[in-house]
Amino acid sequence: MTQYRIITIIIASLIVTAGIGCTNDDTTELAWINDAGNPINDIIWADGDQTWANGTTGYADQAQTESKKVNALYGSVIASIDVGSGFQEGTVIIGETGSGSLSLHDGSSEVYTIISVTP
Amino acid sequence: MKQYQTIVLVLTVCLIGIGTTLLQASDFIWQQISGNWSVVTDNKESYLKENRSKAFNFDYSPLINCNTIISTNSAIVFTTVTHTLTLDAPQGTATYLTFFNASDYRQFYAVQFTGNDSCITTISIIQSDIKDTTLPKQAKGNFIITTLASSDVHLAYGQPYTLAITINNTSIAVLVDNKQVLSHTLNEKLEGGSIGFASKNCIPIIDNCKVYNGSTIVFEDDFSKESIRKIILKGKKLTPQEIEVQKKKQNK
């Protein structure tokens, strides 16, 4: 009987240990700085994996969004901007890669800055 | 004498420069509001296509909630708008609009196609308007869409149709392949505005867009060249050092 108890305790301990091992604390976070000179209202990451919005005021020039957890490590970024005649959607092209898509490192906390809006 | 020659030369160069700038500015006859529209040219022909299908509910206007392009000419008065249309790759509820008389992104009329996974099931004439004019334009969801007329249809995906929208005073008619499918009498005479195309949950292919006022063509595009202006935001990844500097700035 004691043997069974010991085996049960060992198995239970193993399950708990394995469970702790499986917990992933590698949260990937992303934040944005608006350095474009114009307000940016909404930012959408990877088809809606994460969104940033700041009420009706948007993110003013030089404002930083809060850092948010993302699940997708690869995706494109779109943002909404008031162009006067109404709100339009723009694609963010990353200067270093010249691409509309970007890859994040798993578990990293990355910050991107939007430096210009054209036209 | 040499001075005059130099002045004439400088003026000529300036005029050429201004002319080129104006020509470049007028190259864009469409403005992309949302989505990923492009002119596609294959071996046989060229056409307009929206490539993303999925649209995002920014909710500032019905047009930004779809994938939309709008004419840069904002004063198109017409009696007939016609173009070919193929809808492809439906996902869930597919929606397509040819809109006209748009004074802004929330005020317009449109002919709307809606469909399920297997076929296009409804054609409607709709009107979009601002819900509460006292609210700022940043207010989300501040628009109202009214269905003015609607008809059940059974149109196939992947097949080209010719859509024609005709206006005669206040009467509006919708024709598909020269057959009238819908008509309605509006409460107002249309005074003109922008035209455009919008879609979500499907891939529209559009070609041979012609807009007539009487027998005169007032606007046309055969989509033989790229003529879409798009907003581009340039971004840059911050280095760990730059992130630290930014953190210090924020904490000040």
C-alpha cells in the first residue's frame, strides 16, 4: 500500500514538474512610436492579432503606444490616418527590409517607429 | 543677348518641370482608401483587382470597412456607369459595391452585391449617410446604411458580368448583362460626386469602366496602367539602445 502511495506521489510530482516546464513565459511584445508628423489613429498587427487604438484622438506625433503581447511572430502592419477627406488605411513598410512584413523574435520586446506617411 | 538666352533657357526648364509635375499629379485617377488594389497585366489583358479580400472594421466609414478605391475626380455627373465585374474566392458573406455620387466616405449611393459561399444571391441599391452630424468625424460607427431596393439573383462566382447603372432624373436602374434587375426612384436628383469600388470577403476583378453623361464619356479607365495612389507609412525598428533612450524620455 505504501509502495502505491509512493508511486502515485512520484507520478503526481512528475506531472506537476512537466506542467511547469511547459509554461511559456516567452511573451513577445510590440509597441509603436509615431514619428511621422501626423496623428495615426489605429494600428493593426498581423490581420488583427493585435490592435492599438487611442479613442478618437489617435496617437499624436511623438506618442508611443503601449507595449502589447502578440501571438503572431510574422505579419504585416496597417494603420488608419485622417487625410482630410476621411480616414484611409496605409501599409507600413519597414525601412531596413523594404518590406510590408516583419518578423519578431520569440520572447522579445520590440519597438518600431513610424517615420513618415506619404502622400 | 546672352543674358536673355539664359533667362529663356531657365524659364523653359522651369515650365517643363512644372508641366512634368502636373502630369505626374494627374496620373492618379484612383485613390486607395483601404485594401490592396492593383492593376494586373497578364499576357492577354489588364484589369483592376483587389488582392486581400479580408477587410478591417476601422469603422470610420462604410468604405474603410471594405477594401475600397475611389476616383480622384470628385465631381462626376453621369447618366450611365458601366464596367465588367467578376467576383472570385468568396469567404463567408461576400460583399461588393460600385458606389457613386460620393461626397465623402460616409455619404454615397451604391449598387451592392452580396453572396454566400456558392453564389451571388442579392443585388441592392443602398444609401449611406452620416448618422449624427454633430459628432466629430473621428467618431466610429457614425454612419447609417439604408437599403432602397433589393432583388434576389443567382449569379455565379468566377464569371464576368457587365454591370450598368443608369440615372434618368431621379430614376435609377441596375442592369446586369443588359438585363434590368432592379430600379428605384430616389428622393433627390443626384448632383455628382466620386465613384468607386469596394469589396470584402471576395476578390473583385474589374475592367472597362466607362462613365457617360448622355452620349459623352466623362470618365473612363481600361486599367491598362497603374493609376492608384496609395498611402505608405515608412517604419524603422528601434535598436535596444534606442529603446532605452525612448524609455528614459517617457519617464521624464
